[in-house]
Amino acid sequence: MKIAVLPGDGIGPEIVSEAVKVLGALDVKFEMEAAPVGGAAYEAAGHPLPEATLKLAQGADAILFGAVGDWKYDTLERALRPEQAILGLRKALGLFANFRPAICYEQLVGASSLKPELVAGLDILIIRELTGDIYFGQPRGRRTAADGHFPGAEEAFDTMRYARPEIERIARVAFEAARKRGKKVTSVDKANVLETFQFWKDVVTEVHKDYPDVELQHMYVDNAAMQLVKAPKAFDVIVTGNMFGDILSDEASMLTGSIGMLPSASLNDRKQGLYEPSHGSAPDIAGKGVANPLATILSAAMMLRFSLNQPEAAGRIEAAVQKVLAQGLRTPDIWSEGTTRVGTAQMGDAVVNALR
Ligand code: NAI
Ligand code: MG
């Protein structure tokens, strides 16, 4: 089993080294190889996703990714910006299914932005389609309007599109995931206004015929945004397009206490995956040793479960994380009165000790 380790920028190296430490404490052995990515790779090799890094990722069973980006690269041309590395990896590896579980751990119920009774026991899974939608649809650009409300004015436009196989495969992923959980899928769309999402709804409904044991619910995205803060526990698996998934998953992250707690997985149809925390490179706290490494450690657990066929080891890591939270250890982002403040490395060490 080979893991490509891509720490990246900002807090990336700090949090990834804690996850590597935790993986090293398991009795399962992996081959791990690191390479630069993002701004770090731009500095070292002049490109955010150098050929050697891409090759390493392509040849690995799984990729453990930190985060990329820093304000200092804002003036670079778009193709050389750190963020292009993650887009390039998704594209090259065909990673189309983004899993973002939002779990509110018992010990962090008080850290959520919602009332404790709304989030206690929360365990939902957002599955975001990652290759289609308005983010990649062509044509796009700027022009002088030939028609519309302001003919002759300068305008910008993007194209929202989804192909049937693209919707079918993400729907299958969602139904399969729901089968192993609460057996309910909520497909989020905007079918009342957008043809792309009427098509989405039709195709998801067709695929559902193969999964009669799973309940399917359709919901408009505006209502879903409201229900996520009104009664989040009513959801089990949410499946949606690229843009709605981007927004709803950030909304859901706040239910759990801190963005520093949220892992993610991006998978292709060969079970190869890229695993990363949901947050970015947090340049504001980089180098200070205070970043929460738990989202990255929990991403490593997802990696063991989805790509490396080690569900037992994954469960051990998740149990160890709960144990350190129960011990009252908290990085500053989740700290509250009466708990013990620890740094990044101390948190990683505590997880390793809890594993033993
Ligand atoms: P961010 O997620 O990096 O930070 C947002 C806020 O959350 C900051 O105050 C930060 O200190 C805090 N935070 C994030 N992770 C934390 C952790 N593990 N522990 C404690 N606090 C944490 O988002 P922001 O500031 O919008 O973006 C910073 C850079 O990250 C940008 O260059 C952006 O493009 C990049 N980015 C990269 C992503 C990726 O690599 N997949 C995803 C999102 C942003
Ligand atoms: Mg986002």
C-alpha cells in the first residue's frame, strides 16, 4: 500500500506530520513518500503541480494532502497559483466524489454554533459532485451583450452543465453510502428553476430504482440551506452538485464546532482517493504550532477505510480522537473554559498515546 504525502503550504506541513505520526503508530505498514505541492512546489520547481508530484500521486493508492495557498501568490497568473494543484490532481485522477462527513462529537456539542439539542448526535454525510456543474462548463467568459436586459453592456457568463453518466455515477455512490448508514438520501437541486437540475432530479430518480432499500427525498437547495440549521439531524446522506455542495458543506461544517475537525475524501471509480482536511492553509496561524491536526488525522482514517481496505485501523484512529477529546485536550479553535489547551504536536502525540 503506497501513500503519497503532499503537505503543501501554510499549516499543511504541521498538520500532515501529525497524521503521518498517527499512521506510523498503527501495526499496519505503509510505504509513504512525500513531494512538494502548491506554493511550496512553485518555490522549489516553478510549478504548483510538478510532473514528479503528479506521477507520485498517480502511482499511489491514496494521497494524504495538507492544504495549498497563501496570499503572497495572489499576484501570480492563474495557472501558477497554488490552488491549481488541487484542481489538477482532481482532474488527472478523475476524482469525482467528494465525501464530507459532518459529525458533532459529544465533547464538542457546546462548540457548535447551534443549540446543543440540535447537534447532539449529529452524523450526516455530504457527497458533493466534483467534476461538473458551473465550475467547469464551457463556454464561459466576458463579452459585450448582444441581447438581455442591457444590450451593448459588458457582461460575464458561465455555463451550468451535467452529463447523464456524471449524475448516474455520483447518485450510485450516494445510494451505496446510504446503504451502509441511515438508508436515506436527500438529493439537493434547483429543479424548479434550472434545467440542469431538473435533469439531475430525473436521473437520480431513475438510478434510485436499483436501490429500493434506500429512501430518496428531493429538496430544493434554498430549503436545504434552511433545514441544515433548523433540523440537521433529519438528514443522513445529502448528494448534490459541485456548487451547491461547496456551499452546503461549509455551512454544515459550522454545526460541528470547528473547521479544524472536518475531514474529507475525494474518490474516483478505482477507489483511489485524495484525503485532506476541509479547511485551507490558514496562513494566519501557520508556523505557530497551534493548528488543529484532527481534521487531517480523521482524513487519514477515511483513507484507511475507503482506499486502503483497513476499516479496523480507521475505527481505532476515530476512537483515539474521541478519547483525547474526552480527556479534555483542545487546540485553541475548540478550546473552552475548563478544558486543557494544547498545540498541534501535543494533540498528535495524545492521539498516538490513545492508540496504544
Ligand atoms: P482557511 O480554511 O485556511 O482558514 C479559515 C479560518 O479558519 C482561519 O482563521 C484559520 O486560522 C482557521 N483554521 C483553518 N484550519 C484550521 C485548523 N486546522 N486549526 C485551527 N484553525 C484553523 O481558509 P482561508 O483563510 O479562506 O484560506 C487560506 C488559504 O487556503 C487561501 O490561499 C485559500 O485559497 C486556501 N485554501 C485551500 C484549500 C485546499 O488546499 N484544499 C481549501 C480552502 C482554502
Ligand atoms: Mg469551499
